[in-house]
Amino acid sequence: MSSTTPTTSASTSPGTVRTTPDRQRPPIYPRFAYRGVMLDVARSFYPVSEVKAYIDSAAQFKINRLHLHLTDDQGWRIALDDPRNNPSGIDYGLLTEVSGGTAMTDRGTEPGITGHYTKADYAEIVRYAGENGMTVVPEVDMPGHTNAALHAVPQLNTPGAQPKPQAGQPTVPANGTGAVGYSSLDANSGVTYEFAEHVLTEIAAMTPGPYLHIGGDEAHVTSRADYTKMVDAFTQEVSSLGKTVVGWNEYAGTALPKDNAVVQFWTGDKTAVANAVNNRGAKVILSPAPNAYVPQKQDPRQPQGGTWACGGVCGLDRHYNWNPGTFIPGVAESSVLGVESALWGEFIRRLGQAQYYSFPRVAATAEAGWTPQEQRDYADFRTRLSEIGGRLTIQGTNFFPTADVAWRMEALGTPATVGTGRPAGATWTVTAPGLASGDLVATVVWSDGARENVTLTTTREGSIPDMRINGAFTAKSSRTFDRPGKYTGTLSIHLPGQSPVEGSLTVTVRGNA
């Protein structure tokens, strides 16, 4: 590129670009230990290859936790074996045989993607995440958000479970809508605890990381007494397996394992979270919806996305301009484990859309988790972010061209060697996030005074409605050279109202033997 290529390294904070020596030196260690992203693979599945690509996109910003939301009402994504001791005779293979084939059926550009991970698949995700500095945090959501389990396993459909099977049917119907809060396991059935114990035991054995997430959110049809009874059993089971239990903040008021639990806040009662910290020694992960939920719209031009969290768009500024250290009154910064960006799957389908809604807001969350509050500045962050747009473009990361970032346009020429009388094929790569080829005018001036107009082409024009960033542009000279020598070509890219961007290359012309 015509300017310094953006880089990150072990000594730089997420998204930092080292371009000038006088820029304030970033901290060499993170503010918070936990800097995560969550993928909702339950509502719409992501195959292993897409999970790896998402890891690649996030790891460069020093994200170090990958939270996989493996189960929900719409689908069950992790294969489990049957236990040797199986009193209720549950066929655990049905979880993926039946509910691995269900997903969201409304919202989005297409129905939710179905599928599941084998144990080998999960092990490969864990391995690849580890290679990229990430610890996997698996989540099995209980006691609510359990319709997929109830749909697959007849034994779970006991009298206290919700919803009820239709007459003559052994299980509840599949439900691919975005409805929440209508499902629950049965607190007064031994099958519930037998099932939960085996599921948690299997997943704990597959997971080398220290955390096991049990969900615990939006259990609206579960009485408080039943909820507490089940959650207390689930959290104690996780603790007995040698893991630290994590749950959404609805579970904060239960008897969390002393000094061995994490509350993940997304919305609601902050006082209960503070009490869990101060009375039970819990730590906190912060994913407040206005500041960390990426399916929320980031721009009013987007046709899809939620607006409930911010009463409108939740732009890049909302994801950057908040203070995790003081967010929960009564909770000291030392009790904040970290931050997490959450990508829910009600309408998002496949990797491209996941990246488009995640980036660049994940970079803002990453910096909130890395950089001390007094060193953070939104204007400086936007400048640094503008400088990595070219890198993201060349990587193929499908990011959103945030309007309040002045994305840098850059041009890189590739040296060429050619014989006289033959087309030189001199080629430049141009990155210009958020622009179309028709927005730009390109000319090449050669060192011998020759001048030519060139056309910029791309394999992918951008479209906000289609959730697609433009690809890199290519400028190619059609010139031939009659005499041997070295010729320098300077490409100038003109955008109305802005100074031109230039990139040079050298063509070495040799006489034909």
C-alpha cells in the first residue's frame, strides 16, 4: 500500500496501527483477562470452516475467548454419546439426529442453517481456537431455551416440562420462530437431573478450558422456586466437574458456587449481579446489549437487525464509549473478568453476514477489554481503525463500512518485467472500503511522460442491503513498451472532494533476444 501497512503485535492494543513514532505507546498487557466473542450456532449453524474463518477475523484484535452457544429452542449442535449407566434409557444421539436438523424458520434472508458438530469437529474447533490464542467456552442453555432437547428426547417430556406435546405425540413440536421464554425442563423430574448431569459431564470432558456455560436466561415459564432448584443443581454439577460455571445474569440470585462462578450480564438487574460478586465471590463478564450485541443495527440504512437495545441503531460509538470497570454499581473493576461481543442468530445466516454485523464493532469491544479507560479516545480509535480497512479488505473479512470512520484509500502496485512490444500488464490493487468502482477515477502517469486512463474493476461491489462490503479494486495498464529500460508508473485515484491517492510501481522492459 502507499502508506504503512497496518499491523498488530504482542506490544500493541487491538486495532493499533504503528504509523508514527510520536503516537502514544499502547499498553503491553490487557486491562481485562477475558475478551470474548460469542457465536450463536444453535439458531443457525456454522460449519467448522466458517467458525475457523470467524476465529481468524477476531484473533487479530486479541480476542481470546470463543463462546459457542451450542443449544437453544431452535436447534442442538453438539453430538453426545450414551452413558454406560443410563437409567432412563435416553438415546442422546437423538439430540443431533433430530434437533441437529432444525433451526430458525423465520426472519433472515433464508431459513436457519441446520447441522451439528461431531466430537471430532468440536475438538478441531478447540484446537484451532487454541492455536489462535482463544479458549472455547461452551454453552448448553438450561432450564429454559430447551425446546430442541424436548423435541428430540421423549423422556424429557414429563408433566412439569413446558411446552406440552400435542395429543398422541411423544415430544413437543420443533419451533423455529424467534419466540423466547416458553420452554422449560421439569424441576420435579429425576430425568431432568440425569440428563443435565450427563450432558455437562460429556461437554466438560471435551473442553480443556476452565469454563462451562449453563445459560439460565429467559426462563419465563419456570417458577422462581423451580428455576432455583434446577440452576443450583446444574451449577454444583459444573463445579464438581472441575469447571468454573458461567451463566447469564438471571442466575445471579441463586446459590452460586463460592468463589467459582461467573455472571454474564446482558440486561436487567444489576443489583443481583453486585450481590453475587460481593456475597458469593463471583466474577463478571459484561455483554450489555447496547454496547456488545452485534445483531443490533449499526446504521439506519441496514434493513435487518434489532433496534430494541438502543432505541435505534447501536453504532460503533456505543460499542466503544462505555466503561466496563464502573458499569455495575457496587462491583469493583477487579471483579470484572472481561467483556464479550455477542452475535445472536435470529436473522444472521452464514459467515459473511456474521462478519458484517460483527466487524468493526468487535474491534471496539476488544479495545474496551484491553486498553485502560484513561488511554481510550474514540477519535483516535477511528483513525487507527481507518488504517486497517485495507488489511480487512485484502483478508476477505466482510466488515461494515461504518459511516463515521474516514476509511483510508490505498493503492499498491506490483513490479513487473516484460519484453519489448508486449503488454506489460502493470497492475495495482486498490482498497477503498465503502466505495464503488463508479465513485473513483483512475489515471496512470509514466516516468517517460505517457499518460493513460484506467478502469477500476472488482469481483465484489458493496451493498448495505445485501450485507456485503466491496472487495479490493484492480487497476491494470494496457500499455506496451517499445524500448528497454525501467519505467515508473504512478496510479492516481481521484474521489471528488478528496486529495488523490497514489501508488507507484516499476516495469522493467528487456529487449527481445
